[in-house]
Amino acid sequence: MIYQSAQDWRAAPSKRILFFGMSGLGKTHASQMLRDAGGWFHYSIDYRIGTRYMGEYIADNAKAEAMKVPFLRDLLLSDSIYIGSNISFANLTPVSAYLGKPGNVDRGGLSMEEYRRRQEQFRQAEIHALLDTEYFIDRARRLYGYCNFICDTGGSICEWVDPADPDDPILSELARHTLMVWIKGDEAHTKDLIRRFDKAPKPMSYQPEFLTRVWDKYLSENNLEEGDVDPDAFVRWTYAQALAHRQPRYEAMAKWGVTVSADQIASLRDAGDFDDLIATAIEHRNSVSVA
């Protein structure tokens, strides 16, 4: 780890953190709290994906829909209107809307072929965005004068890495430049995430092998063809399984850094609390390693 002890962390002139864990457990909340306190640069992986790596895909998809409307088609062809996404840290909807959900087209779904194509686009975009972390650490310092840095990752980071491989190209690169912090939820958090998702199911990114397994199982168990699938019903059915699939992957990733609980993150009041929390997490890791 780049901070070997709590003392190293407290004395560091440059504090560099990477949050990972399930979406909805406080990664962005903690990042925004530190950013708002001043002195911290907030690098959002999802924002980087939506602006740098998938912005053109998102805009082109919106243009394709507009081209179906004669009035808008004529305006687009004459360069009379501009279509783009209004993505922000607080509004990442354009990314999830582009990812979409598989199933019946009349219910807003995508064919599985198209859905897999967009999933692969997202996978590549997320990997590139993660590997841009060092560039943004340097950019934050050189351009804006920020020494402290937070990398706020998406929930799907665990899908593209092999924590058991000490030479994993993504994890080894991230661990060289940041202290990786797992925000760990408990059973109650998981149940709450499932309840929230059931009320408002959102597109997700899945590991290809996992997607194939759950898709085939869903079609088989419900005796459905691809075009019969209710997109929302499928992603609701898949969500709890996706969380269960990701949990051991996060846990394995935790060996590359330290662990804090979602409750500890939720109780943070300021940057001082955060410094204390990370120092305690480093001390705990060191004591467990010695034992």
C-alpha cells in the first residue's frame, strides 16, 4: 500500500484514495463531502465514461431516435439543431439510458445482440477510465493545485479484474497510485439496495459470463423467447444475483487496500473524520496482518 501505517497516512502531503464497492453505499456521498470541504479533487469514473469514452455513442443514439421523427430529422440534416447529453456528477442518466435493458423492444428493451454490444462498449470504457487515474492525479495537481485526490469508481469495477493475480493490470496500476478503500455493506444494506432497485430498476453492466448464465436461466425458467422478456422484470430478477456475484469479488479486492463499513461512511461529518477513519482502517489491517 502507498501508506504503510496510520502515521504515514496522517503525515502524507498528498492523500490519494480510491473508493470501490456496491453502488448506493456511499462512495459518491463521501467523495462529494470531501470535495465540498475543499482541498480534494473528485475524479468520477462514471462521469469520465460518459464524457470521454461513451459521449459519442450516447449522442449518436439520441440522434438515431430523433431521425425517426420527420420534423427533427430535417432539422438535424440541415444542422439546425444540436443533440448532446447533459451529463454531470449528479446526473449520470445518459450513461445508464444508453446501456439499456434487454427484452421486448415495444417495452423499451434492446435485442440481446445490441445489448451485448453496448455492454462491451461500457466494459472497455470503464477499463480506460480506471487506467486514466494516474493522469488525473497529475492533472489535478498540475492544473488545479490539488494534492488530495479521490477516485470514485462504479459498482462494476470488480467485473473486470482478477484480485488473485498480483500482476492484474488494472489493480496493480490503481494500487501504485491510490489507497484502495472497500466500502463494505452488511445484509441489511443489501436488502435495502434490493428494495430501492425494485422500486426503480436501472440498467447495469455485467460480466459477460454472468450475463449469459442469468439470461439463459431466465428464459428457461419462464419459458420465454428473447422478444417476450419484460426488460424491467429481467433486471429486477437479476439484481440480487448480481450483488451476490459481486460480493466475493469485492472481498478479494479488499486485500489490495483497506476496508471501512457503509455505516462508518454514512456517519462522516467532515474531512477530519475521514482522516481518522482511514487511519483506523490502516491500523486494523496492519494488526490483522501481524496476527
